[in-house]
Amino acid sequence: MNVLRQLFLEHLAQTSESPLMLEINKADGVFLFGPDGKKYFDLISGISVSNLGHGNPMVVKAVQNQAADFMHLMVYGEYIQKPQVELTAQLTRLLPENLNSVYLVNSGSEAVEGALKLAKRFTGRSEIVAFKNAYHGSTHGALSVMGCEEQKRNYRPLLPDVRILNFNSIADLDQITTRTACVIIEPIQGEGGIRLPNVDYLRKLKQRCSETGALLIFDEIQTGMGRTGSMFAFQRFEVIPDILLLAKAFGGGMPLGAFISSKEIMRVLTHNPILGHITTFGGHPVSCAAAIASLNFLIHEKVVEQVEHKGSIIAEALAKHPKVREVRRAGLMMAVELGTFDTVQALIKYGLDHGFILDWFLFCNTAVRIAPPLIITEDECRTVANLIVEGLNAIQ
Ligand code: PMP
């Protein structure tokens, strides 16, 4: 075993059952490179983070320039810092009027924590509704709204008053009542194995929230920033949430998250003597600079407009294969259902040997995840589809 691998196992606490154990020392565009120069197609983008691929020159330059000007100055929100102001101004121009107030944080989990606190304060209610197979993060609040009892059991007691409904069940919507502070949902479930909402489901959910006064939170941490073929998934379903959560690709590869709402709702955290939400590193200026560059690139290069077609090239090629039971997809957010964990593992292993990287989902280990950088070209989509088909042919 090489020394680096040995030290990795010795000193990095392992919380994942089966790490990929791949040593990478260079990344460029859609490719990762091992120490021996071995080249891999990155088909997972660090779980939908590297939407622009790796080493985008505009993002790198923005990071370098901002790091040279200043890095951390003060706890978030105390000083006026241009990168934070520019980013939130630019972002809110893309959002509907009721999503005009942004609180910047460090991560997806922190955005979830902020949103749950905000909804409790605004409504004065405590019940939180979430969904089976939902993943919202690993901190205690986020864990409380996870839709997988097996993963939560060891950490109880968690937040009280959490009600878990079936995703896509109209009948369950009755359980949202005037006791409910908020409903938190991924408009397309990610870690559940890419589960799309049925036609009209999100509209009916929004209607029920409006009737009962519960706030609707869309966790777009995985679906946001163009991944599903629109800048945000809520646009494709034409349902506007009360609170929107972003992280992952939002920071252009740097740590950054946000919970976003209206000024009216957000005011309960800011105009109140009791502690709202405080973060030391949230909205880090270097992360904001990367986020601005990344947003500009997505818009000016018309990246998002091409996502749906690119996704369809891969999906159509794979859907025909006899080992593929189903392809669930929105844009370049894709699950290829293979039916057994053994087949999934065999294909992932084949990929590592033959130069492409796939993985599975936290709550769905019978499907492989395909989520390449959005800048993958159409030709590369065809190449990738062929490589995966060859893999499916080769494995048992
Ligand atoms: N929500 C969703 C939908 C996610 O996919 C994730 C991360 N996989 C999170 C929240 C948590 O984000 P983070 O790991 O940045 O805390």
C-alpha cells in the first residue's frame, strides 16, 4: 500500500462505509487525474458541486483576486463586503420577488438549520413536515428531517414534532395543518435516487401550505444552479417556495450556502432582540467571488440551456440496455436503476478500472448516480454513454 493511502486510513476519520479510495492530484474540466496520470471522467461532480467542471479559469481568477484583496474580516453581516453584496444582488435578480432576502452560510446543512429556525420564528409553530427518503444534511436539525429512520435511530432524541409524509402522496397532504410551521422538500429527491414529483404534486403541496399558513421550503441544494436544466428546479414546476435553499454548486467549488426568503419573513431573524442566526465564516468573501464568477459563466455561456439535451443523450443510450430497468432523470441529474447493489458495485468498479467515476445514492443503492459537470460536451456525453454501455456488457 502506498504511503499516502496508509496515512489516509490512519489519520482521516472514516465515516463512509466504502470510500472510493482514489488518489487524485489534478482536476481539469470534466476530468480527474491520478498520480500516475490516469485520466477519469468525473461523472459525479463531487455530488453536484462542480457544475462548471474543474479549474474554470474565471472562477480560479476570481478566487485568486479576492484572496489577495481580503479573506475573512468579520462575522457575517457586520461589515459591508462587496462580494457578498454583488452576489446577493445578482442572485435575487434571477429569483421571484418574494425571494429577495438572502442569508449566506457555509453549507447545505447550515442553510437547512437556518430555514427551520426561520420558519419556527415566523409562524410561532413547532411542527415540521418532511418526506420519506429525503436527505437534508447531517447536523441535528437536518438529521431530524431526514426521511430514513434507520439513519436517525442512533441520534434520538432529535427535534420533536417532525412528521414524515410519503413523497408524491396527495392523500398525505391532509397531515399538513395549522400546527405546521413548515414543509421542507427537495423538489426532486436526490439521495432518494432521483425521484421526480408527479404532475401537479408540488402545486397541490403549495396550495395546502397556503391554506394552513405553513411555509414551504424547497431544498435546492442539489437541484439548483442549472443541474436539472433550469437554473432552479422550482422554475420547471412553476411553484415558488417561501424559502429557497442553495449550497453545493452555488459556491462554484468553494463552501457556500444560502437560505433565501422575503424581507417580510426574514425580518423575524433580524429585527428582534433574541438571537437570529450567526455564522463566522458564512458568506466567505472568497466563496462569494467564486459564486459570482460561476453564476456569470452559467449565464453568459448559456450552459443551463444545453443541460436537458445533454442529459437526454446519455439517458436514451442507457435506457435501451437490457440491464437497465429505468432511468430517472431531470437534466444532468440522473439515476440508472440496475435492480441490485451487486450490479451497481460491479459497474462502479468497472468504471474505476476503465476511466470513469460513478457512485450510488445514500438511500438507493440499486441505482448508479450520473451527474457530470454541466460543461460536458455532447460528444463527451456520447463517449460516456458508450463507456457505460461497454461496462454494462462486461459485468455479470
Ligand atoms: N440537502 C440536499 C438535497 C443535499 O443533497 C445535501 C448534500 N448531499 C444537503 C442538503 C447537505 O449539504 P451539506 O453536505 O453541504 O451540508
